[in-house]
Amino acid sequence: MILGQVAVVVPARNEEDWLPACLTALDAARAHFLDTVPQVLVSVTVVLDRCTDRSLSAAQSVPGISIIAGTFGSVGAARDAGVRFALSRSRSLPERTWVANTDADTLVPRDWLIRHYRLGSEYQLVLGTVRPTATADNAHLLRSWYQAYTPGNGHPHVHGANLGIGGKTYLDLGGFHPLTQNEDVDLVDRAKAKGVQWTASGSIRVTTSSRTEGRVPSGFSTYLRTLT
């Protein structure tokens, strides 16, 4: 008997370099989750938005991934299309579906889905944390990052790369709005205004790209650039 579903949604715009590693990490998290919670299904949906590179081939490199492609025009519209697609294909009702959002330039740990699912049994919105990828030449950036960032429980951060929400709650809120940036903050602000039960967890952390040239004008990469 199926008890529920976890739907992972990954928007991507020209992310051929990052997608294979992102999806491989998600596949490992999915396998670990299914071994631990066998009566809950897991789906992964990649949303390709205006891609002109080999992102499609990269997305196809990991089996069992649903792919939708189009001209969505913004990360908010792409995320929303992916969530609604996943919910429409879910074998569980929205109130029994947990939506786990991440990004194409992000690596999730093996226990990422389990941690989201367990907190999702208590809350309808879960905000995780991120850490930048360490490279051979970004030690100064990482030092500045860790000095400025609050990673523990009760943190003030909102990251689309690590955000979980109940399916029914998502639909009741009207989903991600078609914004070119801060679509995650906008959704969270609306959820809090509606009195949605939420938590900011320091126990759910992902590793995301430390590039300083990103896909949106004032996203995570822009913030990192201010630290260099």
C-alpha cells in the first residue's frame, strides 16, 4: 500500500555541467529513502527553461527522471510548472505529497529526502540551509561565508535549493509566482502570513555552486560575489 509520495523538483537553465552530478546525488538520496521508507514513492522532475546547451542530454543521463521543457521565462514559473506537473502525476493526494525543491547546481546528501520527509510530518514548510562548494581558489570566499552565515536551527535563510512544502499547502498558497528572482522568499512570506506551520532546520544542508556568475540578477551567486 502506498502511503504517500515525495516529489523532487529541479529547475535548470543551461546547466549541462552541473546536472549529471546533481541528479546522481538525488538518485542516491532516492534509493536510500526507498530502502528506509519503502511504502512512499519518490519522483524527480527536471524543468528545462529556455536551455540552449546540452542540458537535456545531461538530464537524461540518470534514469527514472521526468523532464519537461519549455519557455517558462523565469525561475518562479519554471519551479511552479515542475511542482504542478509532479503533483498531477503523483499517485497520492496533494495532502499526502511532500514537495522537495532544489537547484541544478546543487548536491544533496544521501539522507536529504528522509530528513525532509520526517520534518514534513510535523510541519507544512521546511527551510534548509546551504554551503558553497569548496574549490582550490575560493578559501577566502568560504571564510567570509561562514563568518556571515547562520547554519543552525531557527536560521533566517530561505533557499530554493533546499525548501520543502506540503503539496496541498503549495496549491492553497497559489504556488511559486512567475518571478525572475526571490520566488522562494515570496512563497515563504505568503506561507508565514497565512499561518502555515514552518521550521527553519539546521539539520538539512545541501552543497551548492560557489560560482559568482549565476542565472538571476540578485541570486545566491550575486551574494557570493559581494564576499570576494
